[in-house]
Amino acid sequence: MHTTRTRLIHAEANKRTLASDAVCSGRPGPARFGRKWLFAGALSAGLLVGAVGCGGSSSSSSADAFEDGIALQEAGKWEEAIAVYNAVIHDDPEHAGALFNRGVSKLERRDAKGALADFDAVLALSPDDLDAKLWRGSAYLAQGETGRAIADFDAVIEQSPLAPEAYALRAEAHLEAGTLEQALRDADAAARLSPDDPAAYARRAAVFDALGEPEAAEVERSLAAVTAQIAADPGDVEARARRGAALLVMDEPELALIDLDLAVAGLPDNAALRMTRGQCYASLNLPAQALVDLTAVTEMPGADPAVVSQARLSRAAVYESAGGYADAIAEYELLRAEASPVGINATVRLARLRAGCPEEAQRRPSQAYTLATEALARFDAAAAAIVPVDPTAEPDAEALETVSPDNRWFFLDTLAAAAFADGRLNLAVTHQQQAAQSAPEDVRPAVVERLQAYRDARE
């Protein structure tokens, strides 16, 4: 599945240039990447104090000492903080707050073994403390004990399934263990739960590097860079537009829409951006909103004709998905005359609709076969034409979206459907066999199933 996504992301990158739950008590969560320990936020007294009643002693001197330890820890003075927590624990061996904070400080100074002992002590006092389990898993991970680390992260996620730190850490544990598909799933979850964290995309880049998919890794690094821009300036609408477009191609329309809404508000006359938001609405199955945006693009004075054509094509697809077949056919007919990838795409979609439109009155089987034949011929001619004369030059990215060799099966599949609708069963079988031979793995079963149906009908 990730291979398909890589292909789609890369195509879009060429074309466009590119609030989660707390784990438990509010203590900071570790986020580890590239063997460098990072915190989700600044360490504050409020975060480090732990749950109410976690300390055993109520003396003012012990409380003052504990606060001193927090101040030292906030300043990054790990050794001094540990010394203070040692004194607090000497007076109160069951002071869970001091034990927890000492474990954090030890982990910061790379004493994973000592940190494990402290987090074990916290869990002995409070077995359900998810913060301590999260940090203990981090300590296990620092020691290279990935199996134990994953077990702790599993336990945290089971009880707190919206904790991005837990998914991030488990992703890194799986990455170190070499279980890369699990690492990618967890890295995806962490990014969805914390989309404004640049490290979330850098982590996915590391997983794609390990999977041997450098193009996807590069896209993730670009996302990390643009997210860092957004983190520095949340009002950067151009950065929002770039990230929103990328997230949409990565099949994250809910996250994409947040960025695209903000970008459109700041750049209301940007036709390409408005079209992208319309496509995002369509992905979210919100046809009314999609049509508003896509129609607005077609009416924008001075808009790039190529953008307008793409918006019309998207609008036709929205009409079709919403059952407005006559409107879709009219749009495809208008676009069919264009000598561009949009015209080719409109022709094949029109052929498919004329062959098997759910609204019987709109079917034209003979015309469908003529259209499908035309679409395939145009596809083949365009595919041959986009090969650059200079082998070091990049092919036209927009054309590749339609006329990539990976897409030829769809044109053959459409030709077979049109032949079948027109009663030409032998031709339907022949064309479908060709489609099955060239179809990618993720769609081949459906293509083969249609082939068998045509064969059965011919018997």
C-alpha cells in the first residue's frame, strides 16, 4: 500500500512543488528521534509535579526541596536535580513524583539503567501509571530492548489511543527492530495525531528510507520543512497551501482541509488553491461544498486555462459521483475536445459512463466503444510524446498523471466494458485480457473478476 502512496505523492510533489489526548497526568512525554531525546514541550513545574498525592511526605522542607529539583530540571541541570531528588527520596522512599522526575533526569543524562529502576519503582507504587510506562518504554528503547519497549508502548496505547508520543516511540522501536510495516503504521498515526510536529514527518522519512523508498522519504522531509515553517509562523498561508495539497494527495483530507481553509482565506483569488480545496471536499464526500469551490474556479477572471480545465474535470467527477449523470456527460463532452491530458481523461471517463451509466437513458454502447478506442489512441500517442528528448530532463509531471504507463490498463478496461455493453463479447474478452496483464497488483483482482464475467457471458 505504501508503494502506491509513494507513486502518488511523488507525482503530486513534482506537480505542485511542494489535538490529541494527554497520556495521563500531564507529565511531559518523550519523543525520540535519531537517538536524540526531545520533549513535546518545555518542562515546567506544573508538568513535573505529577499526580496529586503522589508524594508521601507533607513537610514543607520536603516540598520546597522537590520544587527546587523541578527548577533545576527545567534548567537542564540534570545532575543537580538528581541530587535534590535523592535527598527527597531519602526522606520519603515512596515519593512518586521525585522517583518519576529522577528517572526522567537520569534518562536525559543517558543513564537508561538508572532510569529504569526509578520508573519500575513508580510502577510498583502505581501499576496503572501510564506516564511511567511510557518513559520506562523509552528507557528500554535507549538500552536496545525493543521488545520490552514495544510491550510498554502497547500498554499505553491500549489505555490512551490518542497519545501521539506513544505511537511515535513505538514506531521508532519497530524501526530499530526491523518491523518496518508496523513502524510505518505507527509513524502515520503519530503524524495524524500531531500534524504540526515536524518530527512526525522526519520520522516517516526515516521509515521510508529503511523501506528503500527514497522518493517518499524526500516528500516526508519536505513536509517536515514546511511544517517547521508553519510552526514558526502559523499564518504563513503559502506554507499552508503547500502542506494542504500534499496531505490531500497522501489521503489525509481531514488534515488537508484545515490547511486549505486557512490558505484560501488568505489567498482567495488563487484559482489552483481553490480547486485543490474543492477536490478535498470531494474526497470528504461533501459534493455541495466541492461544487461551490470548483464552479468558482471556472468563473474566476484571468484564471489559468489549464487550472480551469482541471476544475471542470473535477466538477464532472463530483456530478457523476452524486448521480448528476447528464451534467457530468455535458462537462466531459466539453472537455473532450481539449488536446491535453485533461481531454484524454475526459474522453475515457465519458466512454465509461456511456457504456455503463446507472441511468439507462444516458447509455450509448456503440458511442462508448468509439470513445474508448479514441481515448486509448490518444493515450498511447501522448505517452510516446512525453518522453523527453534529453534523457536527463524531467518529463511533464501533469501529463504523467494521466498517461503514465501504469494507467494504460484503465483505458483497456474501459474499452472492454464498452465492447461488452455493445454486445461484442469476443472483443470484450480480448481487451480485458490485455487490461489484466498490465493492471497493477492492487487492482488486478477486480480486473480479472471482470474478465471472468465476460468469459462466462460469452459461453
